[in-house]
Amino acid sequence: MYNPARTAEHINRIDKRRSDLQSQVAGLFLPSTQLVCEFGCGHGHFLAAYASAHPESQCVGLDISRERIERADRKRDRAKLANLRFVHADAGDFLGALPAGTTFSEIYILFPDPWPKRRHHKNRLMQPDFLENITRRAGEGARLYFRTDYEPYFREVELLLGAHPSWQLLAGPWPFEQVTVFQSRAPHHFSLAASRRV
Ligand SMILES: C[S@@+](CC[C@H](N)C(=O)[O-])C[C@H]1O[C@@H](n2cnc3c(N)ncnc32)[C@H](O)[C@@H]1O
């Protein structure tokens, strides 16, 4: 049954979480920084290796699982990677919390949850609305890298990006590779890269 007090409490909790995230994200990097961003970074294997190989890049990985972000943070601290931050956040909340002027130079989405059942497709990370949100943050010439072991999801994202006026699919191998936890368990995978049109 509708309970106005509980609804108000719930909305206040969400507002507080979003404003805390905004303060956290604002403190991570200088304003107007170009970021290398991984959505759903899990334990941070990929981005820790990337940040170590690219000390000039500012890298941020985020994941909705607190436990995975805690592990990723320990990895970052052990490797003393000053150019790498991990954030415990939902991808949509994170995009909403980024300071104006912060853009992405590279975006990685590696083995996102496939949600194979049709009625669960709405839970997939890579959807038209999400793509619009990252497109707004993608700087000129930005690259988007997507990889999954679930072919139907791959084909859908390939169509989505291929038809999008702001993105151009690229051929060829990725410039940087690091096997992720889910990649190491998958018998095969499908990859695409796209470039933000000027
Ligand atoms: C299948 S795992 C892949 C992890 C890692 N990328 C890898 O390849 O090993 C998907 C990850 O996405 C995270 N995730 C799912 N939905 C998310 C969301 N809305 N925002 C942020 N992270 C999300 C999950 O917590 C999980 O860690």
C-alpha cells in the first residue's frame, strides 16, 4: 500500500546517494580532464594493467558491486597507480555525477551482464539511452571498446553503434589487451571498436 512517509524517505536516500557520489567524483580528477573509463570494471584487472601501461592517462573504473570495487582498490594501492581511481556506483548515476566539462577519450565495456531472457533485456547496460549519455561525454575522436561472449548481445550493439550518426565502427585489433576475469572463463568472445565522429 502507498505510504507517503516511506516514499519520501526512499527519495531522500536516493538524492543523498547521488549528491555523495557527485562530491566523490568531483574530487577524483581536475575539472575538464579527459578520462579513460571502464563501466562494470569488476575486480579492475583490465584497468589496472591499462593504467600501468599508460601513466599519462587518467583512468576511472566503476562497478555497482561494492565488494568488487574494494578488491579493485586494493589492486590499485598495491601497484601504486596514482592515475587510477575506482568508484562504487551504478553506471547511470556515475554519468549523472560527472562534472560538466569532463569527457571520455576511451570507454571500455567488457563482458557486461548479458541478460539473455527477452524480458530482462531492459537491464542490459548498453541500451540506446545509455549510448546517448556516453556519446554526450565522448570527446572528439574518442574510442569505444565493447566485448562480450554472448553473440546476440554483440550483434545488437554492433547494429546500434553502426546505425548511430556519432559513431563509426573500426576494423582491426584493439591497441591494448588484457584478459579480464570473465574473459578468462569464456570459450570465445566478440569485440568491436568505434570512433566518435568529429
Ligand atoms: C560479467 S561482470 C564483468 C566484469 C569485468 N568487466 C570482467 O570482464 O571480468 C559484469 C560487471 O558489471 C557490473 N555491473 C552490472 N550492472 C552495472 C551497472 N548498472 N553499473 C555499474 N556496474 C554494473 C557487475 O557488478 C559486474 O561486476
